[in-house]
Amino acid sequence: MGALAASPGVAVMPAPEQVALQSNYITNFDFLNQYLPDVYEEQFERYGNRSIASFLRMVSAETPFSSDLLKWTEQGRLHAKYVNCSSDSAPGVDDATITVDDTLDPGNGSIAIRPGQTVHIYDNDTVTSTGSNKAIVTAVDTAAGTFDVAYYEAGGQVFAAADTVSVYVYGSEFKKGTAGMTGSLEASVEFFDNKPIILKDNFAVAASDMAQMGWVKVTTENGGDGFLWYLQSEHETRIRFEDYMETSLIEAVPAEAGSGAIGLTGPYGSGGTEGFFYVVGTRGNVWGEGVPETLADWDQLVKRLDKQGAIEENVIFEDRDLDFSISDMLAGQSTTTGASYGLFDNNETMALNLGFTGFRRGYDFYKNSWKYLNDPQMRGGMPDEAGSIKGAIVPAGEKTVYDEILGKNIKRPFLHVRYRKSEAEDRKYKTWITGSAGGAANSDVDEMRVNFLSERALCTLGANNFFLIQGA
């Protein structure tokens, strides 16, 4: 045997003609080994603007705070009314003792009814109700939560003793030359609080990879464009973190007693915070019958708003189902009531607009598509079931609040994004670089790490003015 090694063998040589020879035939053909690809320098944006943050930017005010806890007060009802009361008398009796079983007013700890006041008492059962009575209060036992009344009607009490009745005060009546009203009422206020959460994220790239230059023409979600020495993951990490700064305040819930999250001792979790959906679902109004499809449905929502703050202008942030439902309902008025569905001037080239930007039904409602509810990677990918969020009705008015930074009362929207800040530290949106590359020289790790941090909370003022539209 000769001493010639079998490997490496004879290299494949090109032939002067386009013919497959033993010396130039490649069985495992790799396109990139033979030709230089024609690469697009511009990245194609197949998903458009991928950011879903928009809601709080449109309807909230951002103000700083410098504590671990946010507290505020909200006005209670001006007039006294109790809806879970009963009488000790039978129908036809001229006077009675009314027992109040409602939760007592947290402002004064007793029933807000005094001798000499006049009250309206009516049966809560709208099917079997026999009417109502007007009466004057003759005595009040605050400890027992009862008050005595004398009826104005000659026929006496009209409802049965077992009936559950409601009572509200509408005035007072005194004889000439008598003393004034006994006692006084304290202002009814409710106290609320919320705590901030700390959000973090980061992106790291090895210093060696940073030396591999690559220029790509991009258009960012914030509208900027141009050629970048492109770090795709850093760019997307920043956008994703900015989205999380909003969605965390929308979706967050406080950790319940006995839950797994409440007892964590490591670096993760601090008890949660009260997000927008949680607060409105707990203290606001909830429509739980799917999307409202008829004017009768919207009449129910309007009547509830009458009983709350009665804000004149409201914005409907909606998913696509609610958007189509409202447009279909309004379009249907063209045939049922003769309402005009647009003026087209017989122009065959004019596009038909099948959508509506708003309507008035008791109040003004303006429609706005909520991208977060339609995004398939967020709420838009959830099944349409009971409790799913179809939209939210947000008041467009303002509340007068005291700004501790400015030291005076100012007008603010109902939603306040509060971020932690002091003279020495601003934690609204922090970003800094660590490592030994990219301009940083504060670590021996051969990388560049971009860090993101924010500490914030959402204060939902006047939650009774908001509506959640939920799936049935």
C-alpha cells in the first residue's frame, strides 16, 4: 500500500462548460455556498405597530408621589337613603317603627335620620308592591338603628310588615316657635388607598457580538426611522417594557390573604396593586350580559349612570365585537326610525362608511377601538366567555384634586398614573447601562446590559362613574 492519505481528497474543480462531471458535481447543494444572496436592507413590518399601549396615555394624568402608600378620599352621597328596611306594623296602622338593616354610613357610624324629618317609604318589590307612604319621623334610636314614624295618609301603612322597603329623606316639618333640628350630620366620605409596584426588565448583548456591525433600515413604533446599528432584541425589549408599564396598571390585582403571592419571601412580588379592571369590577359598574346590542340595553346603562356621577361625556374603549354591535345598532335606526345613515350625494365613487364614531343617548358616547382588547397575544386571544372584557366606558370629565407637588387644587382626569419621585430619585422610567461595553465600564462582565425600571400605581378616582362591559 502507498503512503498517500485518503483524506483530504481531490477538491471539486469547476469545469469550463456547464456539464456535470465527476470533478464538479455537488450532491449536497447549498445555495449560500455558491451565490451571495440579495438581502433587503429594510425590515418588513408585517404586524404594523405592535405596541398596545394607548389607553392610559389618552385618559390619565401622570403625577409624582414620594411614599409607599397612596391615599385619597371621595365624597359620599349627599342625601340619606336606606334600601333594606322593615316595619313592625301591619297594613292600616297609623304609625310604625322602621328598622334599618343596611350597612351604616362609615362617616358617622349611625343612621342619618333625625326627628322632624319627612321621609318617603316604598316597597322594593315592583311586582307585588301596594304603594308607598309619606311619613314624619317622631323619634330615632341610633344605637338600635330604628326610627319611629307617623304616616300622613289616613289609611295608614300600605305595605306588609314582612316586606323589605326603602326609605329616603325628602325634607322636614316643625311647628311654630319650636326648637331647631336635633343633632347634625357629618360629611360622608370614603377612604381609598393603593400601593405602587416596581417593574423591571433588561437586555444583554455580548461585547463580541457588538463588534459584528449590521446596519438595517427600520421604522420604530414611535415613528422614528433610519439606518441603525441594529440590536433587534434591545429595541423590542424597550417597546415591550413600555407596554408593560401600562398593561400592569390595567390588569394588576392585589394578592389575597392566603394566596401564594402574598407569602412570597424572595425578590419577586410585593403584594400586587389595584389595577383598572380590578377597581372598576369591584367598586364600579359591570354589564355582564355580553355586548349591549339594542337601545334598550343602552337605556339600562344610561339609567345606571343617572344614579352615579351623571358625567355628560363618556368614551367607549371597545373590542371589535362591541364596535360592530354599536355600529349595527345605530345603522338599524335608519329603517326603524327613518334616521339618516349618511349623505352620499349620489356619488358612485364615494366609499360607504359603515361605522359610527359616537352617539347620544341620554349622554354623549364616543367610540374608540382599544388595541389591547383586539391584540391576539393579549386580551384579543382569550375566548369569548363569561367575565371576558369586551370594553370599558370611561368618563371624559375631570375631578378637582389637591396636588401636593404644586400645593393647590387642580383639575385632573378620573385616572391618575402615579410614579415614584423625589429630589434625588426619579423612578418614572429609568434606564441605565452596565457591563464593560457600549460605553459602560462598571463591571468585568464582557457584555453590555441595558436595564429598565419603573415604580408606579394607578389611582381610579370615582370608580362609580366607570363601566366594564363583560361577556355573558
